[in-house]
Amino acid sequence: MTAATGRRLHPATIGGFVSLVVVTALALLPIAIIVFTAFKPVANSVLFAGGVTLFALVFDSLAAYALARIDFRGRRVLLVAIIATLMIPFQATLVPVYQLVSNLGWVNTFAGLIAPRAADAFGIFFLRQFFLAIPRELDSAARIDGAGEFRIYRSIVLPNAIPALMTLGVFIFVNNWNDLLWPLVFTTEQSMGTLTSGLTLLTGPGGIIPYGVMMAGSLVAVVPLVIGFLFVQRRFIESIATTGLK
């Protein structure tokens, strides 16, 4: 019996309600599958681009700290060698890197996608230039207090370089999020594809491009970048305005 009317529900009414729920669920099932399938490449893209960004920031900042704050023999030669790698086309190293990844059994794995990009010559140079602008007196004061190199790196240099780190993080994330060639080469399974590489699968029969679907997929690819930039835009602009100052 219902509390509102005190009347007993007719079995036909209950049956009709259950039938309506089942029919509605069956009608929405394809839409649910489409939604979950559409967001699966987004999750792969976030893991790929986010993983590369995280590791690159760690390794780039460590290398930049050594080149900017530690005096050791061969430092200038090492810096020149790192900068020289920027002149090597990406395509020239693609095949050797793929062979190495294949020998390690990392094809179709996030390790194979992320590890080869865990450090970047541009990121090292960019952070080194920013670290040089941080007063060396802070290092001397910390050493007087008994701090080691890693403590100086973690407690002094990194907190003062947050704008540069966030700026570099934006560049790395966007570059890897939009990359098409790298995921296509190092993944052969559709389940490991990223959102950008997934857009290449939208071509219809006979090479016909469904522009409406393609534009919708492009919109899905762009929205996360816009949202992320809105969160870091103040730090990003701050870094651009102060990076060249000494």
C-alpha cells in the first residue's frame, strides 16, 4: 500500500513500470557504451601525457640543477652536447628508439610510451636558465646550516622555480597530448591508443571523412587542455614575464 493514497498498486501497474525501466535501460545502453568507449582514449591520453610530464619535470630539473648550481669538470661540454641534440630531427631517432623499446618488450605498454620521453633537452636548458637567476647566496646560507645538494634542490631551488616548472609542464603536456606519430608507432592495439591517434580511426568507408564526428572528437581532445590551462594561466604568464630577468 502507498503512504499517500493508502491504495494497493495493481500488478499491471507494477509490471508496466518494470517494463518501462527495462526498455529505457536497453535504449540507453548503446549510448552508455559510446560514452565509456569515447572516454577510454581520454584516460590513456591523460596517463601518457601526464606520465611524461611528471617524469620529465623530475629528471629535467635534476639535470638543470647540476648544470646551473654545481661546478664540475666538463659541465660546459655536457651542456653543449645536450643543446646539440635539439638539432637532431625526431624522425632520425625514431627507428633506433623503437628497436630498443621492442627489445625490452615495452611495445603496447605505458612504459614504452613514457620512458623514452622521460627527459628533454629543451626542458633541461629552459630550467637551467631559470635556476641561474636564483641567487647563489641562498645555496651558501643553506650549506652553512648543513644542507646537502639534494636538500638545496628540494627546499630552495624548486620552490623558487614553481612558475618555470608549471610553464614547462604545460608545454610538455600539450606537446604529448597532441602527438600523433609517437602513439601510432609504439602502440598496435586499439586499447592502448590515445585520443589523438584514435581520431585517425574515424575515417569512414572509402576514405570518406565524417567531418561532424571528427569535429566532435577534436572538441573532446581540446577541452581538457583548455581546462588545464585555466588552472595554471596565472603562473604561466608570471613565468613568461620573469624568465629572462637576472
